[in-house]
Amino acid sequence: MSKIRITWIKSAIGYEERQRKTLATLGFHRLNQSVVFEDSNSVRGMIIKVRHLVRVEEELGKTK
């Protein structure tokens, strides 16, 4: 399964509480932080909810 890198690029100030909670659930603590996840439907759903606040990239690296 592939991995994706998600980077928080825009502040959540002024957006709904639900979107701020989604960022926290993804593991973000500060702006410009990146996290890596296995690509799954649940992670993709969270990304869709905050797509205007994050950047998503395919993680290239070793494959097993």
C-alpha cells in the first residue's frame, strides 16, 4: 500500500470547529507540519474535509 504525506499549509482560524478537530485527528500540532499515513479511505475522507487547509503528496521511497 502506498503512503501519502499531508502538510498543513493554512491556518484553521475562522473555520468550523469540526475542521479544527479533523486537523488534530490527523496529528497536526503546528502550521507547516507534515505527517505520513498509509493511503486509506478513512484518511482520504479526512483530507477531503480539510483540503483547503492542507497539501497532499504521494510519498516516494522504499517499497517492500
